[in-house]
Amino acid sequence: MKDKPFDSVKDQIGFCGIWCGSCVAGNGALIELTKRYKEIIEKYSLKDWAPKDFDFKEFMKGLTSIQTISLCPGCLKDGGRPDCEMRSCARNKKIDDCSECDKPAECKNSEELKKMRDGALGAGLFVKMKNVDRQGLIEKWKSEIKEKFPHCLFLCDKQ
């Protein structure tokens, strides 16, 4: 059986602290949701129900286009932003992520880090904010994600 996209990112916390398993760009949820949405629309012939001013053909083209987006392999496998300041800084300091830094007050990337973390939290992603047991935190998040996103499309087999 082919691994699900989630399997590739479920154990990764990026250098910024964002759990890659909660990100739709890598866990497969965006592509799977789009695919299923398109199937439902076609199955129910919803184009016949669309408002006259709605460009249904372009909408369907967009759904198809989203399905071609490459999955992010996660930051620890060189995914994410190629020029990520947190990646190079953490690697130079030989730490796993920014929450393990012993000099956060001196961080020259603090504004970008805050922007990324705030954006991730706003989108519902899980973010490691302090130095705690990584694997324990990931296990906790794996159980919480099922409650937070009950559809669990990236965790559940197609029915």
C-alpha cells in the first residue's frame, strides 16, 4: 500500500515550531478535499444549479489545478520556504527548532518567526512554542487533530 501524504510529515516539527502534520500543503488534505469536492459537484450535476453569473468551467478548472500542487515534504526534508531564516539559524546552532534557542531575545528573525507562527495558529495549525518533548507533543497533536478536524481526510481511508 502506498503511504499517505500525512505519513511523510506526521513526525515533523519545522524549525519555526509548526507541526508539518497539521499543514494542508504537506499532509494531503488540500488535494484530497479538492478531489472529493470535484467528485461531489460532478456526481450531483451542480453545474446545472450554479448561478448564471458563476463561471462554473473556470471553477472546475481551478479545482483540477489545485490537485496538481506538489506536496510539501516538510521542513526537515527541505520543504517549505527555500530561504527560510529559521532553518539556517537552527541548523547553525545545531538545535531542532527555535523553541530550543538559548538566546531568543537576541533573535534577528523574531519578527518573521512571529509572523509565521501567528499565521499558522490563525489557520488552525499546531505550533511548538516552548522546549518540550517533541515526540510526546506530536502524539498529543495526532489525537487532537482528529477532534479539531473531524473529517480527518488525510488520516482516514476513503470509504
